[in-house]
Amino acid sequence: MSYRPLPIGISDFAEMIEKEFYYIDKTLMIRDLLDHKAKVTLFTRPRRFGKTLNMSMLKYFFEDDRDPRGNKRDWSRLFAGLNIMAAGEKYLAQMGQYPVIYLTFKDAKKESFDESYRQLVKVIAEEFRNHDFIFESIESDQQRENYKAIACEKAERIEYQNAILFLSKCLETYYGKKPVVLIDEYDVPLENAFSRGFYNKMIDFIRSLFESGLKDNTSLGFAVLTGCLRVSKESIFTGMNNLSIVSIRNAKFDEYFGFRVDEVQQLCHYYNMDDAYRTVQEWYDGYTFGQTDIYNPWSVIQYIDDVRANTDWLPMAYWANTSSNSIVRTLIDHSDDDGRMQIEELLAGGTIRVQIHEDITYGEIYDSSDNLWNFMYCTGYFRKISEWMEGSSIYAELAIPNREVHYIFEEKVQNWFRERIKGRDMTPFYTAFASKDCAALEDQLNDIFEETISYMDQNEYYYHGMVAGLLTGIKGFGIRSNREGGKGRSDLFVRPVRRSREAFVIEFKVAKDIDDMESMADEALRQIAEKQYDAELRNDGYKYVSCYGIAFCGKECVVHCRDNN
């Protein structure tokens, strides 16, 4: 059987259809948008959840597209066999009927305001050039000069601030119809500006662009915007009573960004990968938009594609590689003791209670822990379990949605831990370990774990990884994890470079109760002896081998040691 290719990185609707990529039909979004009848609609969704592809779909459906000579292009073939074609004449009558202004700000991530501004100028200028065929219809010489200057990227800033308004009026004159304005990833330049330190300058430009183009524009038919956040307090949308905001909490349009459960099941079935569905669910499901269970589309497609090429392929955090995920590190850095306890709870599979603020701005993210939690919820790091009202405030119970996001947190926490250890004097820890001073070693480990974030209290590998990381700096020794030895597999070998020196075998246990830690540490030592974990070391020429049994419960530990010489 010949399968359709998977649309990895495909965000142009025409390319998706014409090259016959596997497409999950979201075209009924067009029907709902027309029924919704808002003048300006803002969709806020996490990155890589299909915003750009949907905006491209809207463009091809609504646009009365013309070639450089002004001849109409017909894009109706793109929608053949798709759901919108059966929605009724009421909707199909809108196909290809509007001039469209399409702007994407997704590439406006630059080092400085000037560079970011130039990128926005480039985007605006390109859209003017896309409509060059209307040039001769422009009424006045001055307007034609303005049009030419904008298209050539030589206009003054004030002209770019009014560019959407100006182009709208020109298009209405030519077509006799008010244009549709589509702005994709509107808040990317704001997020970038905030992180780079020129936020206020960018706010001023975006505010002026939107006020003239979306608020005061009598030539506007309707507009659709996408982004991650609703940025309202900066007055970008001030006085815009024609604005409808559709966030991840809204039931409206809840199924059109990301993949539904049935869509993922059909995707797996199509590629003869039904057995992979449970893994896909565990790693990439867990989001709730409105009232719909949603999968991360980017990660689902990437994983299916990799498994098709290699049936032994293991799941990974694809979404993590689409940005720096620095917000997780920022959360950790800004957390007090209470905040770190909340992170521990989340990573252990628990939930947190947060007051919802959907109008949070980039400038306010770090003002409070609630703001930071809200930002992460809006941008895809948490799922909503439930929500309720307390007085006039909305509260929600949030959790980490899936294994993929859990991995992102876990990785950032471990990196943070390693960096903290770099700045710590580890000499007392290494001395206690090498001298087999169990009491001192317990004190050192308890102090270290008290300062950091522990979250996998029921999993040995967490403690295993942390202790291994602590020991990597001990001079003259090498660390080996999960090595075959004797009749089983030990947790850690600590091997001196010189075979005349003492080597160590370490076995970890996790106790459910503090009172069980002593017996669990003893059990670890018995396991080393019974399964002869030291055999590999002795076969490798080490005459002196000692054993550590270490039991953990939360942030506390008990250390037992036995000479095995």
C-alpha cells in the first residue's frame, strides 16, 4: 500500500493538499467562523498546534486572489472532498469573495528593536507587493507614492503603523468589498521584545498598527488573529469592543487546533500502527481545549513518522526542540520554597491550584507565581483538570499533561540541580563517601536534597541519577550506571582509575515511610551480596570493593555501608 506522506513542517494549505500530504480535516472552522460573526477574532493556542496551517486555510478559502495582471485565481479545487464543501451554499457562497491581507509575524525574532522592526516592515511590504495589480486603481498621486514607498521598504514608520488601514482602503476601492485581515502569531514580536529588552518600543508599534488597522478601520470586513497570549493590558486592543477572544478555555472552536482522540486513532490506523496508539496517548495527549481532549499535533506526526522508519523507535520530546523552553528554567529560578514544593507535586503526578488570569501580559509574567503559572498554562505546559468560581475569581486545578512535557520539566530541573552543584564545595561529600563515613554522607545528601527539587519519590532512577551526578566530580574515579555484574544489574559502580584503590558498588532503595528506611538500606546491601554485583569489579582486577546501600524517602536518606574485602 502506498501511504500519503506525513506533513512535517508543512504550514501552507495549498502545499498540504496539492502534494497529497495526510491532512486532518479542520475546514469546518470556516463554517463556525462565519456563524460566529465577530469583527475581530483572536485565537490563543500553544505553539505548534496548527495555528499557521489554519490561517493559511482561511486565506485560500476567502481570498479573491489575483495574479500580477489582475486575473482571478481559483483555489476551490483545494477544498474538494473536504468537510466544508458539504456545509451548505450559505458558506460556499463566501469562497473566493474577499480581498485578503495576510501577515505573519512568526519570524520577527531578532536581537534588537531595529532588526525586529525591519522584519515587520519586510512582511508588510511583501503583502503590498502581493497586491501590486491594484496600483493603477489608486486614486491620488500621493497615495500611489505612499503605496510604492511601503512596498519598497522605504516608507516612514508612521506609514507602516497605518499600513493595514491604508491597504484595506485601497483594496476596498479596487474590489468594491471590504477585505479580510489575517494576522498569524501576532504576539511573537512582543515575546521576543520582552526577552531582549525593547518591549515598550515594540508595544508602541504594534498598538498603533492594530488601532488603525483593526479598531478605526471602516474598510475592514473582518479579521482573525492567532497568538499564544491575549495581550490586552498593554492597550493593544484598547476600546476594541468588536474583539472576540477564543482561548484554550473556550468551547467554541475547541476542536480545530490540535488533534482529537478519534483523529489520532484514525491516523495510527491509516499507517497500520494501532499498536503505537497507547504510546502516543501517554506521551502526547492530555490537553483540554474547551471541552475537547486534544493531542499535540506536532509531536504526534513526528513520532508516527519516526516509527514508520524504525519500528523500535522510542518516544521523545519533539515539542521540546521547537523552542528553548526557557520558561521552565525561569519558573524554577523564580520559585521560592512554596513554588518548588508545587513543582515537586506536579512532577510527582499531582496538581496545583491557580487563579486564572487570561489577560496576563509578557511584562507581568514574573510579577507573581500565579502569573507564571498562568503563562505556562496558556502556552501548553499544563492541562486543566477542573475549574470553579470563588467570588468573582476563576480558579483551576492544573497538571502536567503528558510524558513529553514531564520530560521537559525533568530535564530542566536536573540541569538546574547540576548547575547549583557546580557552585557548591563538594569536598565534604567526596571525603565522606571515600572514607565510608555513613553519618557524614547522610548529612551531606540530606542537605543537598533539601536545597533542590525532588519529585520522583517512588522511583529509584531519580535518586540514582542525582547521586550519580553528584559523584561525577570525584577525582580519580569513574562512574558506571546499571552495569551487568554477577547475577544481576547493579545501580552504580564507582571505579578508581588505579586498581589498587578501593572501588564501590551502590544500590538504591525507595521507602514509602521514613520508618522503613533503615531496613531498606539493609535490604540494598543484601541484594548486592546475594546477586554478587561486585563480581565484575573483581574480574576487572579490583581487590578492594565496598558496598553502599542507600534508602531514600522524599528528601531524606539513610546510608549503610559494608566492606566486601
